[in-house]
Amino acid sequence: MSGFFITLEGGEGAGKSTQIPRIKDFLEHTGRKVLCLREPGGTPVAEKIRDILKTPDAMDRLCDKTELLLMYAARAQLVETLIKPKLAEGFDIICDRHDLSTLAYQGGGRGMSNADIAAVRGVALGTFRPDLTFLLDLDPLEGMKRARSRGSLDRFERSEASFFERVRATYLAYAAKHPQEVKVIDAAQTEDLVFSEIRKALEMLYAV
Ligand code: Z5A
């Protein structure tokens, strides 16, 4: 039996990485085999692309088109070489970010057109989609406070506040149009309350 592909989305500091081990524990306790991944990244090649995407380079600034293509290059490698084979083996995959991040960051944030994004997505993914997405929604100012206590800022974290406001608005607009696909969770709640909402949705998905 094929596994489920579950993704977590949201702005920086929303709590995605915090919730993933809890989801893994919960699913493993129900007897499922679980693999946790992140994007961009998750395979050796995709992790090299992640380094390019995250590291600021004052001598050779990434243009928006290159950023979009690299996101999908990393995603195609991950989906084709790892996610699809593991789903076929019956693993559930929990992925920290996936395709919706591109719509939010490269679309909403950078202003790239939906048509351009859809064209590249078509090549990279075809019709492949998650079974369920959790959108951890948080005021970007609060997310930045949480995330920036970690120290030096990567290329994305150096963006201005309005960029993150556009990212959030794009996420919420997509979720409003696709309520069956994306479950929005108020990420300003405590970690326990966030997980209890995730757990309820998982119980419905798995009917456990
Ligand atoms: N990106 C893109 O542009 N396009 C794409 O298609 C994809 C990605 C796939 C990846 O960065 C960057 O790539 C990302 C978007 C871009 N950049 N940004 N910004 P990343 O993987 O390094 O970073 P991230 O995904 O944004 O992760 P993050 O900042 O670590 O956020 P998080 O995983 O959601 O948060 P966390 O690590 O679980 O929690 C952050 C802190 O908050 C931590 O101290 C927790 O203990 C605390 N926390 C967590 N939950 C709570 C609650 N509920 N209350 C209080 N405190 C909490």
C-alpha cells in the first residue's frame, strides 16, 4: 500500500521543524513507517542546491529565475529519487516545505508569475501533489523573533518585512481556495495546542 505524503508549510519560525518529530512519533505509534525530509534538500544533490540557495554571494547575486529553477531542480531530484520510491514502499513522508513554498516565496514574495511557476512545476513534478498540507500561520514579526534568536541570517532571512507579509498572504489565499488540501493552523498557540490540531487532522486522514 502506498504511503501518505504530508507537508508542513509556513513562514520562518512558524514551528514546522518543532512539530515534525511529534508527527513522526504519533504515526510510528500507529505502526506506520515514516521518513522525514526537508526542502530544498533531502538528497545529496538537492542539499548542494540548498547551499547555493541559502548562502548569500555578494559577487554573484542569484536572479529570481535562477532561484525558481533551482528550487524545482532540487524538488525534482527529491521527488523522483526518494519520495516516489519510498511512498511506493509504504512509507509515509513528512516534508518540511514543498511546492506551496514556491508559490508563496517565489510567487508572492518575489513576484514571479503563476504562469511561469506552473510551467516549471509541470516539468519538475507533473501532477504529483501532497495528500495533506499543514499551513502553520504566524505573524511574520513573531516568526522572525523566534527564528532570528538563532544567530546569523541566511539569504532568505535577510529579506525585508514586506516580503514576508506577501508570503503569508499568498499562503492564506491558496489555503482559502483549497480547504481540503491545506489545513491552516494558528501557529501562535503553544506547541502542544498546535500539535493537537495536527493530530486531529491526521486521525481523520488515517481514520485511526
Ligand atoms: N524556500 C523558498 O523560497 N521556496 C521554496 O520553494 C522552498 C523554500 C522549499 C528554507 O529555509 C528557506 O527556503 C526558507 C524559504 C525558502 N526561508 N525562509 N525564510 P530553512 O529550511 O532554513 O528555514 P525555514 O523553513 O523557514 O525554517 P525555520 O525558520 O527553522 O522555521 P520553522 O521550522 O517553522 O520553526 P522551528 O525551527 O520549529 O521553530 C523556530 C523557533 O520557535 C524555535 O526556537 C522553537 O523552539 C520555537 N517555537 C516553535 N513552535 C513554537 C510555539 N508554538 N510557540 C513558541 N515558540 C515556538
